Amino acid sequence: MNNKIPNRQAICNVLIEKADADKDIVVLCSDSRGSASLTEFAKAHKEQFIEVGIAEQNLVSISAGLARTGKKVFAASPACFLSTRSMEQAKVDVAYSNTNVKLIGISGGISYGSLGMTHHSNQDIATMASIPNMRVYLPSDRHQTKCLIEALLEDQKPAYIRVGRNPVEDIYPLLSLDTPGQLPFTLDQATVLREGDDLAIIACGEMVRPALLAAQELEKKGIHASVLDMYCVKPMDKAAVLKAAGRAKAVITVEEHSVIGGMGAMVCQIIAANCPKPVRNLALPDTPAVAGKSQEVFDYYGLSAEGIAATAWEMLSDGE
């Protein structure tokens, strides 16, 4: 692992920098400043940081109240609790009222590994995406995370951002951030990482890198796969899905989420209604996930470059 900066740290870095000049930026957390990598923000901007304690429902409601006064609010808490315990507050206080609150779900998916189902957040995409007015984002690396937070600071609409706990290898090179216009990022538009006519792989969050590696391996076998970084799960880039699916023989979706109600289900709805193609959803099963380190769990369920490539080979060999 070359990169040592997790996406949660990238969020903090942006907020520290922007809060120097923008005193309307306010950050809240639920006794999770360490887990959210917000300790440095709390030190640098004491007057713009609020510690709510272990009270996720209060966290979201207070955030909504601050947003109604004109503040740009970022509220961080473990995704497993933020997307469940405070579901009503996210729905009513934030989304229904359309307040400028960005909810940051930290340690998403199976980041907490051995702590098991109580600390896994394998339903948060489905939960948050089902709320009208709530956008859902899963950035794939620290560079895209930086661009996403900078973009979200410029609007006044609710959003849920899910990031993992551990660093992930870079997808977008650092050079792209130092050279304006080179990083391929447009808010609410998927990023096309590869073009191919045999297969379309659509992934989000930490699953983008193994999807890209799988496509590179498939290329060696003569299978040309396109890869979409669908960091904007909602609103989903329908045009990008249809373009990739329309030219491919089959589609694979990859996500660190339950197979029910996640990004894969949304992609299937789009494809079924517009250009029916065989689709495989690689995701976590509708059972409590096995305990273990993230990579061990990914390998167990085929959410790895090898697993994705094997699924692709099977689909295309069977003529699905």
C-alpha cells in the first residue's frame, strides 16, 4: 500500500483549508472525531466544531437547525449508526426540509470487520437513497474525495457521503490535482476509467480499484471491458450506464453493500427498462457478513479483482 491517507482524512484536510476563510463551515461529530479524522479540525477551528456525544439523532437534528441559520454543516458519525439510528432525522429534519447538511458516514461497509453485523453498514446506500432530496456519494480515492467535498461546499442541498476506514490505493494521480482541469471529475457524472465493447463494469467506493484491476487482467485474455466509477450513486448517471451497457455484451456491478437495494439494483432498473442485457450484481449477500479484515471479507465474497474477472469470464463464456 503506497497511499497512507484514508478518504476520511482527505475530507478533514479540505474542511480545515476552507474553514480558514469561510466561518460558516461547521463540523459536528458524535464522539467520533478520532475515527472521522477530525481531531485536527477540532484543534484548528474550535469555534466551528461541535461535539454532540454518542447521540446520532441529536447530531442530525442539531445539524439541520444550524443549516437553517445559514451554516454549511458537515456531520460525521459511523455509517452503521448514522444510517439507522438517525434515519428519521435524516429523512425529516434534513431531506424533507431540504437543508444544507452533508452527512458523512465513516467506516462504511464492512470497515469495522471483526465487530460484525452491529457495526457493518451494508444497507446505507439503500436506506439513504430511498429518501427524496437525499443524494448519495461513495468516492473511490482521496483525490476524488477532495474534489467531491469541494464541489459539495458550493451547493446548499443535502447529501450522504460514505467513506471507508482504511486508506485505499490511488486511482486518480496526484498530478491531476496539481494541474487544473486534468482530474476527471464532474459532480453527478460517472467517471469512465476504461472503454470496452465486451463488458461493462460499474463500481463505486472502494470497489472501483479492484474493478479496474480486473479489467486490466481481462484485457490480457482479449476481453475489452469498460469501467465506470459510479461515485454518484444518487443521482445516478443514467446516460453513462446506458452508453456503457448499450455497447457491451454483459454488465457487472460491484459494491460494498447488500445485494438488495444498492447501486446494482439501481443499475438493473435502468438497464431493464432501456436496453436489457445480462447483469451480475457482485455485492454482499442478504446474510450477516463474515467477520474479518476488509480484504479477507472481499476475497471471501468475490469482491476482488480476481473474483470480478472470474465472474466476467464465466458470463462471457456462457454466452449470457
